[in-house]
Amino acid sequence: MPPMHRLSPSTLVFLGLVVLNSILAAVITFMPQGMAPGIPDIEVDLLPLALMNAALVLFLYGGLGYLGLRLTRKLGYPDLLDSRVTNRQRFLNPFIVGLWLGLLFIVADNLFGRLHPYGPLPHPPFPTSVLASFSAGIGEEMMFRLFFIPLLVWLVSHVVLKGEMERPVFWNAAIFSAVFFSIAHIPAVMVLLGLESLSEIPMPMMAELFLLNGTLSLVAAYFLRRSGYLAAVTVHTSANLVWHVIWGLLR
């Protein structure tokens, strides 16, 4: 990592988000987790767990995210504070799209929830849902979009194909990212519902998990390529605020 006096404003903003997400990860550890009623409470010293979560986010997410940030610059994607991108493109447009995505998720959840005995998908309890929405928006976009997609695009398009077919490679990478992002959410749903194996997840619920997370992933990938990482964070966070916080409270 370059010396602090040479860091660009975009890099400083990125590092600030890494530190913020590390703090959020630690704080969320002490908040209600919304475990299923059948799962007994386990007495655990939360401080070491909070420190471990914070360190994981700080070094793993931050390290991989920084590598992704460097790769986006090599690929010519917009930087965090790129002058070519207006604040409307960086914040307002993705914020509005995220709100509509959250509403779409609510409609889809009501439809899919009628097709199996578990009903609508579970959500983190309030106020954990608020902090988790921001933490997921920052951290998941750091891992699954900022790191994962540019790495695949750089390896395939620039290393293997010598700069050819970058656009189709990008969208194939975005699809792979969406699949892995969807799979990553399965364990949390199993814990919140008290399920012990994948076979207990009804097919309609599995289809919903991939539809909702996959849609969010592809939209976030679009904003990453068009307006930069902050736009991807904004669309993800605003969708989460509608989906997890507002809908979670209404339910």
C-alpha cells in the first residue's frame, strides 16, 4: 500500500469505508441476531468475537477490496470520486433504483412465500437490520463486485484474451458474482429459520433467494461499471433499507 501522503481522495474514501465497515461488524456482534425460536441461546464472550469480526472485515474485505480498486483503475472503470461521474449518477440514480428494487423484492417475497410452509423470508431484527443494511452495502459490494468482477475481467480479458471481448467478459463475470452472492446468503437463511440441511429449503424459497440476490447483484454490477463503487454501494444499501428495515418492521 502506498504511503499515506500519496493516497488519492478516492483511496482515502475507500479506506474510510473499510474502517467504518469494520466498526459496524464489531457493533453488530453485540446486537440482537434474530435466531430461530428452536435454537438455544449460547453463552459466549462477545468481545473476542466482535474483535475477530472487525479484524476479518478490516484485513480480508479491505485487502481484497483495495486490490479490486487497483484493478478497476487498470480497466478504466470510474474511480470513487471520478470527475467524469456526477453525484446524481453516483448517488441519486442508484438510490432511486435501490428503492424500486426493495419494493420489487417485497412483492416477490409475498408471491414466493405462498408457495411453501415457511412464508416470507426472515430478516434481521430492528435495529440490527439498519446497521446490517449499511454493512452489507459496503462489505458485500467490496467483495462480490469491486474485487470479484474486476479480477475475473482482468484475468480473462486482459491476460488471456489480450484486451479482447471485455464487455461480454464483464457480464459473464457479473453473472458468476451473482451466483456466488446468492449462495453466500443461504447459510444465514438456514440459521434464521433453524434449518439443519440444504434439503430442508423448499425449492420456491431457493428460487427466491437466487432471483432476489441475483437481480441485486446484476444491478450493482451495472452501477459499478457505469458510475463506480460508491454507486454500487448506494443501490445495495437503499434496497436493503426498504427490504430489510421497512419490510422487516412491517412484518
